[in-house]
Amino acid sequence: MKARVTFSVQPDGSFDIWVNEAGRELLIKELQGLSEGWDHFHLDHYDDADIADATDVPLSAIPYMADDRVLLNGKVLFRPDEWDRKFFPHVVTEPRE
């Protein structure tokens, strides 16, 4: 079975990820593979099925709902807290004492 992964934004701004079984397994595999040595993976749509292997997670361009906006590319980035405290401290919220 071919992986099917669709990322979409609904008219109200909410975000959905639609996956079939193979798409779920592919996303889990890529997420579990993230580490300090392998800190990102790509999500991309390709019209040509042969080129789909060029990306880590190929995305479907077919919306589930007619008024959804389908996202055709993106990246998932692994960000350890230590890195963010150093490079993007504004995103790290420390517990209040």
C-alpha cells in the first residue's frame, strides 16, 4: 500500500493531518529517527510518482474537504531544549518558581 499523507488547513485556521496506514507508519518512522545528528526531514508533494522517493515523506495534493487548503511542502525540525535556549530562547518557557 502506498503511503498517503495529506496536511491541510481548514477555513477556520485549524490544521489537520490525514494519513492512511502506510502514511502513519512512514511519519512515525521519520519522527522516531530524529536526533541531534539527524535533525529534520522533508515533506513534499510531487506530481511524478517516480520522483516521490526524492523526499522523506511525500504529500498528497488532494484535499479531503473541498474548502481545505492543502499544504504541499514543509519540514519537521528536531529542536532539543538546549539548542533552543541557546539560539531561540524566546520559545522556551521555564517553569515559574
